[in-house]
Amino acid sequence: MKKFLDRICPNLGRYYFTLMSVVLLCCFCSVTALAVEDMWAVANRIIVDVYNKIAGISTVLAGLMSAVAVIGAKLSNNQHKVDQAWDWLKRIWIAWVVINGIGAFLAYIVPLFQGLATLTP
């Protein structure tokens, strides 16, 4: 035992330093996640925020493009261009209804099914 201690003791400081360096390196490299909300609440908040921005922009653009289509229909001089303008007006409003219909579905229909997809008995 004495030979073993005589052989280890001169290097004991280096072993201790290496061991503590590895422990500190493991502590610094580990990632701790400290989240206030869970992932699904954050994703829901982001989706609602992005959708509100999309719905607002689509409403403004639908109004602007409707005005352009109506002005184009009123100022055109042949029936073909008038029909095209009214077709574009229909497409604009159908797209607007679809975009805002998704929001209405998410806001009013999805909460009705809120507690049905649970795994607990």
C-alpha cells in the first residue's frame, strides 16, 4: 500500500484537477430548460398571433383588390373585361371567406372538442 501511495501522491493534484475540470465541463455543457409555459401553449399563442396578422392583411388586401376590380369593371369599355373583373371580385371574396372561415372554425368549433382527446381514463 505504501508503494501505491508513494506512486500516486506526486500526481494527486493533477488527477484532482483533471477530475474537477471534467465535472465542471459536464456542468457547463449540460443544457437546462427553464420554461414558463409548455411547448403547446407557446405554439398555440404563436399560431393565433400569426393567424391574426394574416387575417388582418387579407382583409385589407381584399378590400383594396375589390375596389380595383369594381373600378376596373366600371371603367372598362367591353363586356369581356367587365365579366373578368366580376370573376376576379368573386375569387377575392371567396378567398377572404376561406381564410376567415378557418379562423372562425378554430375560434368557435375547436373549443367544443377540447376535452375529448385525452389519454387519462
